[in-house]
Amino acid sequence: MSLKQVFIKTIVLFFIVGILASCQTPAGRTPGEVVDDATITTKVKAKLFKDSILKGFAISVSTFEGEVTLTGAVNTLAEKERAEALARSTYGVKKVNNLIKVKGR
């Protein structure tokens, strides 16, 4: 392979890497930011599932730009507050929107 071919392939490779690095989702976020949100969601769900008090409840978790939203229903205010505390204690969480309903209220 000639030096000219190597040079051209190198330039093309840098061009492709540059394009991929600047890719964004429709919301204007990079793929890394989307993965970070998915990781936060997974970690919060795991904490809720492992928790001896909350593991039987259907609590949904969604994350956007580090902001976690909790939805679902629990029996007591203490359970609602516990779910929020577990979410807040997760690395990467910037804010928690606790929309969990307390049954019978």
C-alpha cells in the first residue's frame, strides 16, 4: 500500500470518527448521555427491587438528563419517602420527581 493510500484512509477514518462523535439524539443529547440515563434508571430499579420494604410494589422509574421520575402506588407515606431516598442516593441522580401515590389518600 502506498503512502498516499494510507494518508487518504487515515483522513477518511478521522472524518468518520468526527461525524460519529458529533451524533446526537432528537432531544439533542449524545449517545453517552442516553446511556447514562439508562444506567441510572437500572440502578434505581435495582435498589427498589432489592429493598425489603419496597420490592413488592410496582414502582416505575424513568430518567432524563439525570432527573428521575418515580410513579406507582404504595401503602404509606413512609414507603413513598423511602423510594425517593433510594433514588436520591443513586450516583448520577440530579433530581427526583416523586409522583408515587399513597393508596387510600
